[in-house]
Amino acid sequence: MSKASSEASASTKVSSFVLLAIFITLVVAIMALILAVQAYSMESYEVATILLIIGFLGVVASSYVLLQTRQRMIRLRIEAPPITTTIECKKCGFKAVREFQRGDYIFKEVEPCQKCNEKMLITAIYREVREKGKPSFPF
Amino acid sequence: MNIAAVLALLQSQFFQFPGGDIFSQILTFAIYIFIFLSLFYGQRIQLHIMLREVEGSLYKLKYIRDEGRRIAIEAIKEVGKPQTDPTPRVDRFLEYFTISPQSLDPAGVVWKLEHILDVRDTRFKDEVRLLAPSADETQANNLENTLEAAMALNYIYKVIRHYFLLGKKTLSLYVIMQIQMILPLVMREAEAYASALKAFAYGQPIGDGVGALVAAKLMHGYPLRKVPKDCVVATVPIEGRTAYVIKAEGPGGNVGKPGDAIKTIIEENEGKISNIIMIDAALKLEGEDVGEVAEGVGAAIGGPGVDQFKIEETILKYRIPINAVIIKEDIGDAVSPMRKEVFEAADKAIERIKQLILERTKEGDKIIICGVGNTIGIGQ
């Protein structure tokens, strides 16, 4: 493995310290939940409520941190968006859309037209972005 | 259980240190510890939280920087077919720097800056030729752009790392705070360069090239000639006027020197140009739509300012009015593969140009239309 790739994998891995902290929090939270059940059975409702809250918060917090760590790893990948190339025949108007290939450029003459055998032209190269929904504020 | 009962319970549980059961004692002790820590170590805790945040971003920047380096090396190996491993040379290239000229006496600083930029450009081109001997001109230009993007990523990473380590060493809240506050903007820029890398390596048109695309659409099918430097011009009849349409020579990654090209055309026509229209991509403000077309006056051209200076000097000499049409996009869109909205905005910009020509010039007039931007992936 090259130096660069080993460094890249080092930057994507999750710290063992963070994993240990998440694990300890989760164990303590589960213990609090078990104690809450015990306190409830002993009719000590106030203690049971507090233990339940602590246990619930602990489970939520550790799950959230674990999820965030996973998302950070996903975000670390550089995604190449799909690029579309549109080829057009200027004579008969035949249009074809395909994935971008290395060497494509706008106004490049490419393969002959399937219909009239005239040379076709690349007329568009672009990527489509799906908007995640417009924010609700009225500005 | 009502709220008053809960409050009474919390009070009895939390603020009674001696007495009570073991659980409430532990909890009360923990709260006292928390208050003590917040009082005396609050700032230090805040500092460490900030450092963690910067560290997280630094990991991401390191990953992006390494990816950039890897993509550049792969592209050089694939296209340039070098005899030896290009990695050490690429690493040396990533550390290149340019010293801007001294501006204590500002007179003539533009020409000094132009000279430095020319030297830099020649040096980069020579370096790319050595790295990739089999690459043709278009591929060499694309490789140069790829290496420049990798260089920018390397620089961003090093600056953030510098402030992170400095903050860690001095434990100065203000050093860390400064970097933490600008971090979202820095990350945005780094992500933009990361998406630019593959576009440059594959020769895909980028958002910044929309000005060149407009010019290419106008000049396509008309005879072309080269003008200094690295630009092409076509004489195109539009609405009964003669338009000199200028753009950087594509399809390789190239911005040319539109300042020199416009000056050449004006001087060829002895200053008898009735209007200049410049088209360029411009950064949008948050809330504006991508691909919005706007119109104004002035030389629409970015970069270090040399070309803008030359255009302004020439049009002042001959008193030529200058108009600008801009297509709005954000920094990420400007350096990443061209978005559909931006591509479609080119046709809207052409309509605006035609309207502008009809309103601002007379039949038989000579005009210059200059599409500014990186022409990577755009022919003519």
C-alpha cells in the first residue's frame, strides 16, 4: 500500500478512544434502565423515573454519536457526479444522450448519425443536481 | 405527577449532599463537580471542543488533499506515460509558490504582476511537459489545471494544520477561535476544489466556463483566427452588426488573456468599436438561484486583475462603452462539472446579449463580445 493510501485510510478510521467512550456510555445507560425496572418493582417511582430518564438519554446520546461517526466516514468520500453528454445531428435533428467519456468536449464531432449518416456533434455536457427541497423561509 | 412535584423531587434529590440514598448523593456530587469544572475550566473545555472540531475538519482536509495528489498522479501516468515515477516531481510541484511583486510604490505594479504570472505560467507548462511527455496540448492544459487544484488543496490543508498546531501549542483561545470561525467557508472551498479535480483530470466543462460556452455557441460554424494570448476570435454577423466574438482557445483547460485579445481587436479597428459586451460566471449570494442571468456595466473578469486593468485602460483611451452579462453560481458550482441550470443559462445569456445589442448599438456597428472563463471541455 502506498504512503498516500495508508494515510487516507488513517484519516477515515474511527478513533478507538471514541468507540470506547460510546461503549461505556451505552453500558451505563443500559444499567440505569435495568435499575429503573428494579426500582419500579420496589415501588420507588421517583428513583425509577430518574434512572429511566438517565438510561434513555444515555442510549440516545451514544446512538447519536455512533451514527455521526458513521456519517463522517461516509462524507469523507469524494463522489464523482454522473455527467451526461448530449450528441445531436444537425442535419436530421436526431438526439442521443449518453454518459460522459474521456475526450468528450462541447462541439466535438463524433460518430456518424444512425439515421442520415452525417457526422454528429456533442452539443451539451452537464451534470444534473437533485435539489434537497427548498427551505421554507419566505425570502 | 405534576410539575411542582417533579421540581420538589429534583430539589430534594439534587441539592441534598449529606443524607439521602447513595444514588442521590452520587448525583449531587456529580452536579457539584460539574459546576466546579464549568467555573474554573470552562474556557479550557471550550478550547478543547473547538480543537476537536478543527481536528475533525483537518482529517477531512487531509483526506481530500491526499485524494487530490492521487488523482493528479494517476492522470499523469495515464495520459502522459512518463518513463519514470512522477510522484517525487508531483510532490515538488505541490509545494510551488509565487511571490507577488512589491507594491510600496504602486506605479507599474500591474506590469510587474503580469510578468510574474507569465513566468509562473511558463514554469508550470514546462513542468507539465516534463511530467507528461506524451500528452498533447489539450491534455497538458488539463493536467496543469488538475495539478493547480491539487496544489490549492495542499495549501489549504497546510494553513489549517498550521493554525491547529499553533493553537494546540499555545492553548490560545483566540488562535483557535479564528480558525474555527472561518472553517465552514474553508471547508466549502476545499470541497469545491475536490470536485474540480476529477473534472480537470477528465476534461469536463466546469461552471466557470459558462462565459466561454456563450462565446462558443455564438462563434460556432464561423471562421476562426488566433489572437494573443491563447484566445480565438470569430467575426459573426448578429442583428445587422459585426460582432468580434472572443474566447480562450479550447477544449483544454485555459483562460487565455482576454485583456490582450480585446486590446488587439480594438487596435485592429483603430478604436472604432461601438460597444463591448463581456460574459462571465459570477458568485451568487445565498438565496439567489443558480443560473440566474444579470446585466450591468464594467469589465466582467476575475483573476488577479491584470486583464481587467488592460481592458479598462484600452476602453478609456478610445472611450468605448462596456457592458457585462453575468451568470450566477456558487463557488462549488464554479469549479465543479457544469450544472444543467448553468448550461441552460447560456441560452438565456445569448438572448440578453441580442437584446443589449439591439438597444445599445446601431445597424452596421462593430462590437466585441468576450466570453470569459476556463474553457475546459468546450471547443469552438
